[in-house]
Amino acid sequence: MQIEEQIDTLPAGIKFIAEDKGTREYRLANNLKVLLVENRVAPVATFLVLYKVGSRNEAVGHTGATHLLEHMMFKGTPTFNKNENTQIAATLQKIGAAFNATTWYDRTNYFETVPSDQLELAIKLEADRMRNSLIADSDRQSEMTVVRNELDRGQNEPMMVLDESVYATAFREHPYHHPTIGWRADVENVPTARLKAFYDTFYHPSNATAILVGDFEREHALDLISKYFGNYPASSESIPEVYTNEPEQQGERRITVRRPGELALLQIAFHTPAALGQTTVLSSEELQQRAAAPPVENDIYPLVVLSTILTGGISSRLYQALVETELAVHVVTNVDQFRDPGLFNIYVTVSPDAEPKAVEEAVLNELARVADEELSADELAKAQGQILAHVAYTRDGTHNVAAQMSEAEAIADWRFYKDYAANIERVTAADVRRVAQKYFTEDNRTVGTFLPKHDTTEGNAHGGDADATRGERSLALRQAKELTPPRRMQFFSPPNDGDHIIVTASDENAAEEKGASTTPQAKEQQLIAGRDDKSSNAVEANNAQSASKTEFASRVERVELK
């Protein structure tokens, strides 16, 4: 009955598909997927458009095109442009919006968090640049200054340099081989016509998902989406598929990077399945079918729990084995949860007095122990509790929800986001041990080492700059203790201002470069506080929601977070 009522009240050309846990899915006649999540806690809404195109869709010689095109999409349309004094950034700033765009392996997205009464502007703008963006050579040349700065910034981060080298070593054929920002030689030489062709190939309703989260009237929102997106046809051509499978690795691979730096780094990576558990590349249709009926056994969830067991706090296994023994300054792990098979990464900042080889041996010994010995019930419950609490904490605010649903859509579909916590709860100690035995093997392993090259000039050799050298080493040690890996730690991690992945690959704050200097999360709070008619109730509701989350976390587990 509920579905029939939905259909009766829908605007023409929109079909109701499904509803689950507060998320409603619709389809336009042009095959644009629409997800609505109503949340009346505060008078704001986030509108996000996801395009299922990322650096995995780039060919050799054209790497970085997706990311550069994302920058170009802020240059304007016939409606929003410099000549009319209606530039995209300036128009959004006038209404106090938080906005940005992000690029990653499997997707590109564009989003705005706006006061609820300005929702139409956000929808109109995103619909306009879906098919009407102005992509001019003069704009590409001017934007290259920004992109070069991003490239330089990434090359000045030893952990990012090592990470790029490890992925290029672990992946030899699949396009996860190259970084999202691209190789410099490709980015410097990509012709504007290539970017325009990329835009015309992938930026269509049939390759996109529109996600709306927050304070809105459902019927009005669907009317607006139909009004502005409904006139575009689906792509006249099939969206090109990625079909290159990475061959099974048949022996350990090693890479050493020697560059200026202060501390040695170690990265150990193992090939792992895709987010939905498959070990091969699937077509979009095959992925949709698998997402609709996901497998009962998916090794990703035990791997996520294992990651937390290894580095989830000061009592975790690798922290105790490395940091407490002064072999390492910092250690962290992450599990790629991508559309295609990825990697399980272990990142270690080596202590100044330790040797990377000794650190590597200590890591491998601990991994062998996990594979040989079954976890205790307490250790498993603690890790699951940490994850569930983190999930609860980070699903706060319209932007966070929209961003995480976007990730789920890119790698599976929105149900991956909705069912994440339940799937974590189902993991058993036997599951964790099984995946450790299955994936932590020598033949499946890639080891990367960053060895710092220190200044050996005559002045330093005689101790003339010894104080400066000690100061640099001290600063490096302090920074190392706060490092996060160059990849998102888990699917459920919140989007951060300084996280180059969620904001833009190697782009610490794309919005800041475009004039919106506030993070989406901070801006959302400003919007809430600034709406006089609802701000008091909104703040009270937000406080109640936060209290509820705290209560939930304490019920799940007393967590120990780093």
C-alpha cells in the first residue's frame, strides 16, 4: 500500500523504486537515480550529484583527466558564468552555501549544503553543469596552476610518494595502478578536446545519482529534480565499461623510494576483494545485480574488523608490538573498499633508531599470530564496538550522510551504507582468522620502503647545522604521531577538511581554492545557527541527537579510540 501511495503522488516521469531505513529511491525516465533522505533536525539540506566515473576509467596516457575535468566544472555554464556575474562559486557564496567537488578512483561528485529555502538553486546549478558546462582551453591553462600545486604538494609528502609507488607496484594492469591526480606528464599535456570528450562520454543522467539529505518536502524536491534534470536524455551511447582484471600476484614484490626526508616509512600491502566481496571486475549491470542480492559471505567485513584489531587504539596488536617497543612512532591500517579489488595496507613510521627490516619482521610476526590463533571473544567484541561507535558518530549532519551514501553508490549501491553496521556485527572470530590466513601470504604481498636522504653538505657534516637538524627531526616525530594514511582508513570514516581523498585526490580543500573557505561540516553548523526562525529548535534537536549517539556508543562498547 505504501508503494501505491508513493506512485499516486509522484510527478510525471518519476518512478518509485524502493524504501529502506528512511532512504527512498526513485528513477527518472532518463534513468537518473534519485535518493532522498529526510532529516528535519535542522533547516539545511545537502544536494550531491555522483557520477560513476573516476580514475579507474582513464587510459594510459590520459591519467588525471577525471580530476582536471572536475576542476573545469567550476568554470561555468551559459547560465552561471563570469560574464553574467553569476559565477558558480560566487553565486553559492551569496547564500552562505558550503560546496565542493571530489574525485576518487570510482567516482566524481559535486555537492552543496544550503539553507532549505535555497534548495532550488543547488538543484538548478547541478542540473545545468551536468550537460552545459563550458570547457575552454583558456580555463584549462589557468586551472593548471592549481593542479600543479596539488601535484607538488603530494610529492612533498613522503607517505603519499610511497603509497603511489606501492600501488603502481601492486597493480600492473588494472587502472588502480595510477593515482587519481594522475601522472604529471599526462596532466601537463592533456588536450582540452580530450577533457570535453571525457565530459560528453560520462556526464549523463544515466551515469549519475542525485542524493538529497536534510530538511525538504519530498513532493516539492521531486518536482524540482524532475524540472531541472528531466529534460536531459539518457546517453545515446553505452557508458564505457572497465574490463581489465588484475592478474593474481605470484610472488612478493618490493619497491624502495629514496628521497629527502626525516623518518623512514614502511608500507605492506596485500591484495583483497572489492567492497561487495568479488575478486574480479564486474560490469555495471553485474554490479547492480550483486548489490541487490549481496553474498552472505563477504571477506571485506572481517578484514575491516581485523584492521581495527591491529591498529584500533593503544592496546591494539600492532601498536603494542611496534610503538610500545619503540620500533615505530606510528602505525595505522586501512582496507580499500572499492568497486574493484583493492589492497589491505599497513603504514608504519619507523622510529629514528630502528631499522625498517626489523619493523617489517615484527609486523609479519604479528600477522602470523592472528592467522595462527583464534581471537578471544572480548577482543572481537571490542573491535566491533569501536567500529559501530565510529559509524554512529560519523553519520552526523546532512553532508556526512550524503558523502557516505555517495561512496556506497560508487562501489555497490546505497544499501551498502545502510547495512554496514549489521554486517560488521555478524563477523565471527573464525572469520577474522580465516581472512588473515587467506590474504596475508608472501605471494600476495607488496612491500614498500621509504628511506630518507639526509643533507650531507659540508656544513652539516661538521655539525654546523646540528641544532636545525635536531629540530627538523623533532618536528617530524611530532607530526608522525598524528599522521593518517594517504587513503581513507575505512568506508565509514568521516569526510575531513584535510583528507585529500574525500575533498579531492591530492586537493586538500578544493572549495577553498574556489573561494569557499569553510569545510562542509563547519559551514553546515553555521547555516543551522544562522537561521533565526529555526535555529533554537535545530540546536536543541542536534544536542538530543548527539546525546542519543553517545548513549548508543556506550551500549555497544566502552570504546578505546586513539
